[in-house]
Amino acid sequence: MVATERTERIEAKSALRENERRFHELADNISQFVWTADETGWIYWYNKRWLDYTGMTLEEMEGWGWQKVHHPDHVERVVHRIRQCFESGTTWEDTFPLRGRDGNYRWFLSRALPIHNEAGKIIRWFGTNTDITEQIELENALRETTHSLRQRSIDLQATRERAELTATATTKFLATVSHDIRQPLQAVALLLRVLRDDVTSPDGKHTFLAIERSLGSAIALLDALLDFIKFDAGSLQPQMTAIRISDILEDVSDAFSPAAAQKGLIFTVQSTKLAARSDAQLLGRILRNLVSNAIKYTDYGRILIGCRRRGNRVRIEVWDTGCGIPEEHQRQIFWEFVQLEGPERSRSGLGLGLAIVDRLAKLLGHHVEVRSWPGRGSVFSVELVADRTERFASNKTGILLDRTSIFNGKLIAIIDDDEAVREALARLMWTIGATPVTAPQDDELLNALKGRRPDLVIADRNLGGGRDGFEALNRLEKTLGGRLPSVILTGDYDVRDQEQANKSGRCVLHKPVWPAALEAALSFELSRSADV
């Protein structure tokens, strides 16, 4: 019996050793590091991969010797946590870097499971270490990429907000500049009209014309500069409608015939019944810039403006007999701040006229071309989509009537917070035979009128302090009863804002308005009210 038991113990130990041998053989050939410890956590065996990686021996590593290959920044934390697990008998898991035989550290996920006997007592611990360096690096890279993308999103949002603030500030700046600079120019233009009849000598008239030309140049430069800034601010929004080309050409003819005559040029605008799709104001700006350039660079001969149809397109052409443009320069003339050299070319201006033409044309979807022959002249053309509709938007304020009698004895009210413009308008009204009553605001105007009803009201759009000329006219009409003939003067070119504010469809003129155009508009409004 005793022999039998001894034999069984020997066989059991042999089987146990064989199982351990097979386990060690298997553990030595897996990709993980494997180790075993007794019930207290004393490590007594490591697989071959652990020893190969660390370059250490079992004697160096057994027990708690594994701390030698742990990173000094992590070892205290790891020892504290694994002792707690050994004492409590709970499963252990942690990640940390281990130093290899080459001195470099790699990251490992370590786990340890308690092994229990039949009585439920812990008899040993089985642990593994899995190399997760690539996973950690990928997670770090992903984290950095996510952080970078998040930061980039924040930066883009900040950039967008700054751009919006800049655009808003630029819009406010444009409104301020447009109003504050145009106000004195408007006063000068009005006062020149008042002064004109007092200038009788030939030398005086010559000087007077020179002043008018200089003022016109200043206004043109201001318009060009403000248009250029508006492009960069993105505040120009076209209002595409069906327009009569003849309306635009008549305006251009009225504006430039005197300048062409002063240079002795034949200025011809061919009549047309064609219509097209465009923004009347912006198309007018394009043609005014082209005609202004044509007159500027033509000393002899003629300027011709014509219009022809090509299929579903309308082509407006401006011909001149000026100095012409060499072929190699015909592209760069549309660049900003470019002015060609040459004794026949003036250096006045900013070099923005044709750049604005090019930008406006692209904004409107029109096509601009130039053909030129040095020493013989040039032709600039604008091509746009034709329109057959009978409903047109017009940029005409009315027809020029006989003003000699229409203004006589008329009571014209003027609302403008700028004293210089207010006085200049009043003097112009006296000059054309009307009686002016002026005030900076509508409530003060009512006091000045003393119960009288004006025949017409001229109001500035921006009355200061956030007050608006359209609203002032509405209040006047509510107080006085009934519709008042009126003209709004404005330095603001935001068409959408004006359309929203101008619900009554009042006549709007953009500063600085030349006295002749103002008189024509006043005549039209007075004659229209007389017909009602």
C-alpha cells in the first residue's frame, strides 16, 4: 500500500514536471512576455522572450528585481498598485514602459491573474506583458492629429470671426468715409453752381471750368478708391434686372460730353433699342470708367459709343482715336495700380479704373475685351446677356424740364445735419428762384416751416445720431398729411439697404451730385406732383 502511494506521488511529480516543461516550452514561443509568481507575488520564472528583451538573467529578475528595467517615472506607481493586488487577490492590469537591452523603452500592457487551488486559496500568479508600443504611438499620433485638427478648427473659426469683424469694420469705415468725404465735395459742387452766374470775364470762366474739372477728378478718384475697397470687403452685391442700354448711354453722354468738348473731341453716342441683363449702377460705372479713360488718352479725333447684338448677347463698345496700347501691355492694364509709361500718357489717377472695370465685369458675369493699335486708338467692349422683356429697371431720375418757371416761388425744405451742405443747398435754391427752409432734423424743420407745407423736401440719408432721412420724410408726411415730393441725397451705395429703407419709392441721388442733375431731379418731382 505504501509502495503504491509512493509510486503515485512519483508519477504525479513527474506529470507535474512534464506539464511545467510543456508550459515553459509553449510560453517561450509566444509573442508575449510571460512570468509566474508565488502566492506572495515573488516572481520565480520568466519566459525566454522576457529575458531576451531585457538582457537580464533570472537571478537578476527574480523576486522584485523586475523594478530594474522599469522607467523611473513609473516604477513607484507600478509597485504600489501590484502590491495592492497581490494582497487583495484581485486581478492586476497596468501599462508602463520597460527598458530593453539596447537602453530604449517600449510600452507594455501587463496583466496578472491569481491561480486558486480546490480550496479557493491562491497558490500562484500568472502574468503576461504585451508590447503595445505601436498602439500607443498610433493613439498618440491620433490624439495629436485630433488636437491639431481641433486647434485648426478653432483657428479657422477665429480667422472667420476676425474676417467678419474686419468686413463689418470695413463696411462701417466705407459708410463713414463715403458720407464724411462726400459731404464737403457736395457743398463745393453746389457752391460752384451758385458762383457760376457771377463769373463773367473770359479768364474767370476759364478758371471756373478748371476748378470744375479738378473737382470732377477728385470725385472720380474717390469713387475709384471706394469701389476698390468695397471689392476687398465683399460689400458690392449686384442687383441683376432687365435694363435699357439707352438709359445707361444717355447718362454717360450727359456726364462726359462737356469734358470731350473741352478737349475738342467729337463725342458720339449711337442710339439703341437693345436691352440686357445687368445692374444699372454697376454697368454705368464700367462704362464711365471706359469713357473717362478714352477721353483722358485721346488728344485729337473722336470718341464713339455704340451697341450691337450678337445672337443672345449685347456688345457695348467704346472707340477712341487716342495713343493706343501696345499688345504686350494689353493684359496688365487691367491690373491694380498699373499705369503705362510714355510721354503721351498722364500720370494722374491711381491706376484703378480698368482694374475696377475688370472686377465689376466678373462680378456681373460680363466679358470685357480690348483691341488697340498704337498711335491709332483703341476699342473696349463689354458683352452681356440680351433681354427681350418689356419691364425695365432704369437709372434715369427723370427728364430735364423748363426750370425757369417751375422753381419760382416754390417752398423747398432742406434737412441735412451738415451745415456747409445745408447752406450750399439753400444758396442754390435761391439762385434758381425757390425759397429754402433749412434745418438739421425733421422736428426742427417743422418749427421753421411754421405751419406751411413745402412744395418739395430735400433730405440727407444720414442725419447723424442714427437718424435716417427716409424715416424723417415719413414723419413729416404723417404730421403734414399726404405725400410730399422729395429727393434723398446719400453717400451710401448699399443698394439692398436702400431698397429696404426706401419703401415709398423716393428719388435717390448719390453724393456728390452735380447741380444740373439735382435741378433735373427736382424739376421732375415738382412736375410729377403738379400732374397728380
